[in-house]
Amino acid sequence: MTDRARQPLLLVGAGGLARETAQAVYAADSHRLLGFTDDNPARWGCVLDGLPVLGGTEVIASMPDAVVVLCPGSGAVRARLAARLAAGGIGAERFATVVHPGVHVPPSCTVGHGSILLGGIAMTTAVTIGNHVAVMPNSVLTHDDVVEDFATICASVSLAGGVRVGAGAYVGAGALVRENLSVGPWSTVGMGTVVLADVPAAEVWVGNPGRFLRGAEPATSVGNSTVRTDH
Ligand SMILES: CC(C)(COP(=O)(O)OP(=O)(O)OC[C@H]1O[C@@H](n2cnc3c(N)ncnc32)[C@H](O)[C@@H]1OP(=O)(O)O)[C@@H](O)C(=O)NCCC(=O)NCCS
């Protein structure tokens, strides 16, 4: 695609997921990458994997033609950034969706704005992925799964059919979730966990079989002013 045809794209948060997202964009040749924004001034002017860190979040307002993807690895941080940008008049129409070209999104599946699908993901049928969701490489999402806004699905997760991952939930690498179960909003499932029962909201579960480890930070308390974008 020519540079004129591709929309300019800013990646918000200059951490690992942003760098991975940049590589997916290059592979897809879907946008013209401008660089990263980051709230940490120490990063401004740095070049990461060949792309510059242009400045803080205010860069987004100064480049109204650019579309945006929120790339912090934490769904809570993505949610906080989306709320802050919405308050500044930057809404759904400014967010791009990034899908690695190796991922086939069947016509029965939907992917919301601002979401990132990295390489090797399998989606079978009738999978619904919300807004600002991050799905890491080689995850398997099967029939009728629903992944709500701001959720994070780490590498090599397998969701059996009819699973619902709630808003902002974090499913750690290699976790398995049995069919028709739910992972509650803002919960965390640790890496390698085998989920055999519904995980309530705002809890951390680990192990095989998965069990309660501790409480998690609920959505209502993620609105503090510290915005970490480096994970
Ligand atoms: C679940 C998790 C969030 C817990 O982190 P934490 O609250 O800092 O917990 P700790 O490391 O202090 O461990 C607490 C206990 O849980 C156990 N534990 C932690 N993670 C576990 C896991 N994934 N499976 C089984 N047990 C686990 C620890 O062994 C420890 O047990 P102990 O009290 O008997 O010694 C974290 O371990 C995890 O799995 N994060 C996901 C990482 C990931 O998937 N990254 C991929 C990025 S793409």
C-alpha cells in the first residue's frame, strides 16, 4: 500500500506491547506508523525498534489525522487512558484496530476498536472481542467466546467454547478455561492456570485446578493518577 493510502498511526505507551503492536502493523502494512507517545518524559526522544517516542499523550490532540491504539499491557491502564482521552474529546472514531496478517478473523467474529491481535491467534466462529482488548500470540478463542472491553489475553491461552472474559480481566500465559465458564471483570488468572469454575469479579486465581489466591484491584480503584505504560 502507498504511504498516501495508509492512515497515520500513533501507539500510546512505549512498552513491550506497543513494540509488539508496531511489528504487527509493519507485517500487515495497514497503517503508516508515526511513533509512540508515553507519559514518562524520560522516554521522549528515544528511538525504540526504529520508531521515535514523540512526547506525551498531548501529541494525540496535536495530530488529529492520526488514529491511535492504546498499548499498555494492563487493561486498567488502557481503561484509564481511554477515559482521559474521551474527556478531551478523543473517542471511538480515533482508535484503530491492529490485526496481525497471520490471524484470520472469520466473518462470524467481531473485533472492537482499539484492540490488538498479535500473531498466531486462532478464532473459530462467533467470537466477540470488545474494545481495547489485547490478545497475545498463539491464543485460541473458540465458538461463542466473548472477551469484553479492556481485557488482556496473554500468549497461548485457550478458551473453550462459550467462555466470557469480563471487562479488564487478565488471563495469564498458557491458561486454560473450560467451556461456558466466566472470568469476572478485573480478575486475574495466573499463567498456566486451569480454570474449572467461574472466577468471580476482582479476584486472582492460580493453579490446577484454579483456586482463589487473593483479591484484585477492582475497576473502581484504578483511576489514580499513576499511569504505568511500561508493561
Ligand atoms: C498470578 C500472579 C498475578 C500472582 O502474582 P503475585 O500476586 O505477585 O503472587 P506471588 O508471586 O507473590 O505468588 C503468591 C503465591 O502464588 C503462587 N503463584 C503465583 N503465580 C502462580 C501461578 N501462575 N500458578 C500457580 N501458583 C502461582 C506462588 O508460588 C506463591 O505461592 P506461595 O505463597 O505458596 O509461595 C502472577 O504470578 C501471574 O501468573 N501473572 C501472569 C504472568 C503472565 O502470564 N505474563 C504473561 C505476559 S504476556
